[in-house]
Amino acid sequence: MILLLACTLDPAVEDGASDRLTDHMGRHGTHLADTRDAVIAGRLDLAVALGQALVASPRIEGLPERAQSLQAAFFFRAEAIARATDLFEAGRAVGMTAQACGDCHAALSGGPDPQASAVPSAGGALAGEMGRHAWAVERMWTGLLLDEPAVLAEGLSALEMSPLVPSGLPATSSLPAELAQLEVSIHDLAAAAVRASEAGTDAGAPYGEMLAMCATCHAATGGGPDR
């Protein structure tokens, strides 16, 4: 679950609006993270259903004009999740919705806790490498939600240290070549997200495509989270 910090709102906003906004943000953050995980698992049906539920969730009233505009941007992007027809479309929409969260957090001095656990030790085992990948994806997600390029870059660094091609595969396996190409694509998309964030542009689309590419790798290997 994402721990969200309180946002700073105009003192003129009615009493309790800040608490309601923080509560809404917490639920939206958890819901959006579940949608991200559905993309990683290759569950387009679940991602779309979660997107539809997100779009149907109530808006918070009594916000200042700037916050109202940011809230509208969030829901506008979430609508693209609900309309997605393939995993890459869903992934891009999830990433761009997370970027909308980051834009709001930057404007209203909110966002997730920037602290992170230590990068897991891989130990050369496939499960360990996937654990590092999961940490990297989560760290980059935090960077999107904070609109913070340095945090995105931390995730990219961890990802680049963890090879996708596992050792110990049979010599006759065709997977290494396929996984090597997927690895290049995933790293390229992650790097593109960092560059976009550093340039002040939308990092969500390449990040979201990276999520869909993770699902492609899981489908090729029979791995990944439970479907």
C-alpha cells in the first residue's frame, strides 16, 4: 500500500477538505497500483475493469481551482485505462495516469513516502533477479508519483544491474535470444522514462510500455506474478 503525505491546500478551502483529499489519494494510489500489477501480470481484462472502477470513483468537492484541474486530468487519463484494447495501450494509460498523480503531488506538496527499502540481493538466482526487477519497477513508480527524476533513476540503475536472461537454461533453449531482445527493450523504455522526467516531459508513457513489455517476458517464460 502506498503511504501518502498530506497535501497543502488553500486555507480558504472548507474544513476537512485536506483530510478528504489525502484519503482519496490513498485509495486512488492503491487502486492504480493494483491496475499496474494487472498489466505486469498480463491481465488486460482486470486492468480494464480496475480502470473502469477508478473512473467511476467519486470526485472530491471543495478543492481550489488548481486542484480541481489536476483532479480532472487524473480522471481524463484514467479513462484511457478503461478503454484499453491491448496491454501496451493499458500500460501507457496506467503510466500516464501515474504521471498525472505526480503532477498533482508536485503542485500540492504531496506524494508517496520517498524512502525505499534496500535493493534485494539477487545472488545469481532467477528468483532473486526478478525480485530486483520488482523493486526497480516499484521504485520507478514512486519516482513517477513524486515527479522526481532522481528516484526514477534509482529504479533504472537497479534494473540495469539485473539480467533478464537466467543462467542454467538448456543449450537448446530458444529463450536466451528472445529474452535478450526483451531486456534491451525494457531497459530502453526505462531509460526513456528517466530522460523524459529529467526533461520535464511525461515519463508515464514509456514507463507504462515497460510494464507491458514485462508482461510479454512473463508470457514467453511462463513466469511473472500469479494471474
